[in-house]
Amino acid sequence: MSKSNGTVFITGGSGGIGAATAELFARDRRPLILWARRREKLDSVAKRCRDLGAPSVHVAEIDVRDRTAIDAEIRKNEALYRAVDILINNAGLAKGMVPFQDAKPEDFAVMIDTNLTGFLHVTQAILPFFLANDRGHLVHLGSAAARWAYPKGHVYCATKAAVHSLTETLRLDLNGTAIRVTEISPGMVNTDFSTVRFGDAERAKAVYAGMTPLLAEDIADTIHWAATRPAHVNIQEMVIYPVAQANTTLVSRRPNP
Ligand SMILES: NC(=O)c1ccc[n+]([C@@H]2O[C@H](COP(=O)([O-])OP(=O)(O)OC[C@H]3O[C@@H](n4cnc5c(N)ncnc54)[C@H](OP(=O)(O)O)[C@@H]3O)[C@@H](O)[C@H]2O)c1
């Protein structure tokens, strides 16, 4: 197991997979940096992490689409960001689920700017520190949707396919350094993801009706495992589905384990 005690930096740390991952690393007594747009949620995750053992938790209200804000935050707290050992590029979302021909262009922009452009901005802002230290681990939240597109998923699937491709190209460009690059590709995880997608909690509930989805903690566990392998081991990709989900289009709705 890797013995590093460097800082773990998580985008989208205000809920779901990001918050569950922060709590796991807090138990390891790792310093944390958490970014998201909702300050109150960030503050409550930070409090839980301190209670669980994190020696420090720095939170910043940052929209990953805003490169100016990203650069200003990092310039202002450069010493904190220099100590980052693991960047978990987790901030992301889907908006809408209707056929492409009926979809709203403004939803396209939100998904592309958050899942793709935001991911690029944060990665590029942190990489100079990783390169200067010749260490670091980039962990990207992809999705099963990256490789197995589903009906009405168009732009969301495309942004995650882009994350997959960028993960591979980063691994090529960083070959020869000690930097590790990992992609975590979940199937259905019961977080606020579907509520954000539909803007409707009842409709979101129906997504998981009659089946047992993954929990944020299941994905946090895989991220934590991948990040704590010995320094010479790179987990390139993990695809994690709930048992009831055979692929992105086939879900059993009968009671199951
Ligand atoms: N749930 C699933 O079924 C599933 C499956 C495969 C992949 N994923 C991926 O897993 C990641 C985490 O999703 P989740 O399931 O944990 O969903 P979630 O509970 O909705 O959490 C999403 C997180 O991203 C943050 N975020 C969204 N837009 C942002 C922005 N512009 N700037 C900064 N932070 C932003 C949100 O915080 P604020 O709203 O406070 O900004 C929140 O902390 C996403 O990349 C998602 O695509 C999820």
C-alpha cells in the first residue's frame, strides 16, 4: 500500500461520490482540498471530514468552468496546491434526457463546459506542480456511458467519451514521469446525479426503482483502492456496475442482492 500522506484535492466535493471519497481519505488523516459551487454543502462535508480525522480541509467555492477563478484560487493558496498528491477530477453532471433532436442547446453547453472544459482547466492548473515534484495521481470520473452509449444520452455520453480519450492521451504525454493516471467508470450510482439531470426528485427516484444501485461509498472505495496501490502500480481503468445492471441499457427491476 502507498504510504503517501500528501493532500487529496477533489472537485465536486459538496456531495455524492466526491463527498464520500473525501470522507474515506479523511479517515486516513490526509489533508483535503474540496471544490464545488455550493458553499454550505462544502462546509458540512468539511466538518464531517475534520471529525473523521483530516488534519486540514481547505474548501473553495469554485465553478470548474471558470478558468480565471481557478487560476486566482491556486495563485492565492499556492503552497496548499503544491502539496497535492492526488487530484480527483469528479465535478460533473448530466442535464436532460430527451432525444438529441429535441434537446436544449443550453444543456449541451452546461455538460460540455463542466465535464470536459472544466476537467481540462483543473488538470492543466495542477499538472505543473505534479511535474515539478515528479509525483502525483490524476483520478478521473468517467462513466460506463463513455463506451456504451445509451438512448437519449448523446452529449453526456460524448463528454465522458472525451474524458476517456483524454485520460489515455494524458497517460501517453506523461509517460516517463512518476505521475499516475486512472479512470473510474461507474454505472448507476444513487446520488443527486439524476435529480440534477431531471430537476425533479420524484423522476430521479424512478431511475432506481425496483433495483439496487451502487452507492457513492462503493465508488469512493474503488477510488481509494486505486490511489493507495504501491507507487509503481497504475490502475488504468475500473468499470463498476451494480449487479442488476448488465450494461447501460439493460437493468433488472426485480428484487436482487
Ligand atoms: N451517479 C452516477 O450514476 C454516475 C455514473 C457515472 C459517472 N458519474 C460521474 O461521477 C461524478 C460525480 O457525480 P455524482 O454521482 O456524485 O453526482 P452529484 O451527487 O450530483 O455530485 C456532483 C458534484 O459535482 C459538483 N459540480 C457540478 N457542476 C460543477 C461545477 N460547474 N463546478 C464545480 N463543481 C461542480 C457538484 O457540486 P455543486 O453543485 O455544489 O457545484 C457535486 O459536488 C460526475 O462526474 C458524474 O458524471 C456518476
